[in-house]
Amino acid sequence: MSKELLSINESIMSRLRKLYDECVVQVNEVNSLMIKIVNNDIALKHAQTIYTISLYLVKHRRTFVLESSTSNIDELFKLVENVGSYISMIQESELYAPIPEPKPYKPLNNLVDDKVITYINNPTPLCELLINSALNEGAHRTSGTLRLSIMSKALTTSNGFEGFERGSEVVAYLRAFKESSSGHWAYGSRFVDSRSLEEVGKRAAQYAVLAKNALDVAPGKYDVILSPLVVGNLMELIATMASAFYVLTGFSIFMDRKLGDKVAADSLTLADVPRDVELSSSTAFDDEGVETYDKEIIGNGVLKNLLHNCKTAAKLNTSSTGNAGWISPRPWNISLMPGDASLDEMIKEVRNGLLITNNWYTRLQNYVEGTFSTVSRDAVFYIRNGEVVGSTGRVRIADNLNKLLNNVVMIGKECYMIKWWEVTVPSKVPYLLVRDVNITKPFD
């Protein structure tokens, strides 16, 4: 497979070298099987192979990025022949920097779990594990998705870099229902882990079953426990804001900060971990052929690093961090360092608060100030004097990211590997307890 994709790259590159000053070609192949679970049964199996071609082209400091997906490899070559007419329409890039000279990189090992290949051919046992683990905890009905993939990536640059990687991925998320209540959990990794997949069903069902004794919660300030699903969603937002591109363009809470500034509670350490092979975006090289490395974004509450490609690094007189993105640097995988608290210990610490298990519709009202809102989904539990006393309907967190980071008072000692459509960057995150979170009602 490596020879096949790299030969495709070279065929494309041979056509582009004559036309452009610099070129990068990346071809991705994804062989995947998606299974939809509806009402405790397998409702759909969809297998597909998708090729994605990505081109980075430079002519007279004008840069052009193109990406297209197809299931027909011949379409990729037709695409290459039609891009030349567009480059003259583009202005010179304000962030231009030459493609870096190729250097050796240390490859990552053990990126493919053979069990993923096995279950692509027969996914039924994993689907039954998800469904039965929820039903055994008292759920009446389940719906969700299991996706199994083998992903290959080939990168070639016009100045001689050549890299190839192949890895597996399993993503599972399940919603469990008990009467009118629901709970949800998710898992994402390179590896099939039966215990973690069983936990997806168990936790979703446990939340659905516990969501009884409905109470009305008034808007106001509450101490809030955020589940790993919510933490993953918010930490992805914060890690993405650490992209130097977003800092330069004014879409980041770090725009007015400098490295070394205090930005979070002392206990909080947030990192980009491209070399954590458990997480499915692990990679040895970025989109410019620069070797990746693990790095803290926030270390013990202090801003440690922005994420750079060669362009933002040149603009800010620093070095690439191996996070390219041809336009914007990005986090590969996210890790929030665990603390020493159990979930029960967090609950006992809360006098008047909530446990929010899931969220959606996260929106920024002001990127620089960090004003944001997000709406709860599925079970929300009301905590009084250290005990869960009931559940409530949907609530909205309407607050500030800077304040949230600084008001973290307890961090869970167990991290969970999360990926689903509200957490698109693979994340390894714990529960968090945050003081004085502003809660409103989404329908007020």
C-alpha cells in the first residue's frame, strides 16, 4: 500500500513540478465500515473506500490549497490537470514561507490494530457488546454508531520529503434510553478495547436510569462537574485557539497573552500529543514534512506553547512545532493531565451544583474575550450537599473560557479516550469540577 500511494503522489508531483515553484501532495486512503444501531438492532452497514487528494501549490509567493475526495482514483488525476487556471487569480500570501528542507523523522510503531481489520469483516460482536452492556444496566432502548477504519497517508514535497503512515481507528458512541430520559457516552482510539466499548453502553445506560426525580433548576451560578464528553469538546476549542494562525487573525483567547502568562488553574495541564499512539490522529510528521513531538499548550496553568507551521513560525520568529496545516496549525491529539479525584469525591465536594454529562451547540460570542455558550444534552444531575438529589432538563452554560480555565478546582484521576461528532480531535480527558459557572435555560 505504501508503494501504491507514494507512486500516486509521484505521478501527481511530476505534473506539478513543471508548473509551480513549490508543491506538496498528500493522498489519504480510508477504508471504513460504519454501522448504525437503532432500537437495539443493527439498522445499517455501510462500507466505503475514499481517496482524498490535498495539494499545496506555490507560484511567485502565491499559495493555493486544494482538497477533493473521491472513490475513483482516476478522478484525482483529472483534478490535477484543472487547477492551474486558478493560481493567477490569487494575491501574494502575507504568511508565505518556503517548504522546509526534508529531515529524517522517527516513525511511530504499532499504529494498526489487527482486531480492527477482523471486526471490519464481522462487526456484529462489537455491536452486541455495545447494545447488551446498556440493556444489562436497565436501558430500554439504544441507538448509536460504530465506525471501524484503516487509514493510509502518503506525503510528498517537491524538495524531497517522502512519508507514509498506516493506522487503524475505532469510534463508538451510544445513546441509551430509559422512559423519557437518555444518557450518552463515546470512545475513540486506534485500538479495539472491549472494556472501553462495554463502558460506552454501561455509562450511557447508567446516566439514563439515574435521570429521574426531575427538578427545576433556576438560572444562576453553580459549581459544575463536566463529564469527559463536555471536557473534550471545550478543550478542543481551547487547544485549537492555541493555533498561531488564530492568534494572528484575532480568533483566540490567547491573542493578548504571551508565553509564560498565567491562563488557567495551577493544576491544569493541557497538551498536544501527536505521538500518543492510543489516539487516532497520532502521526510522526505534519503536513509540511516536519517531525512531530508532544508539547504542553498550558502547563500548570501557564501558557507554554502556541502551535505553529512554518508560515506562522516565520511570522513570529520562532520554529515550527510540527502542527501544520497548510493554512492553520492544529492540534493532533489532546491530553488533559489527570488529577487525583474520583467522581464520587467531586460530587461530595459540591454543595449546590450540577453534573453535565454531554453537550452540543457550543458557540463563541467573542473569540478574544472567550465569551461562549454551550447547551447540555442528555442527563443533567442536580447535586445538593454532596449528593445527587435529582435530574433536570436542558441547561445552558453561558460564561467565559478564561474564567472556566481558572476556576477548575478538581480534576479526575481517570482519563477517557473520547471521539465523536462533538469531539473531532481525539482526546484523552478526565472529569473536571469548575466553580461558579453561569447557568441559564436554553429556552428562556
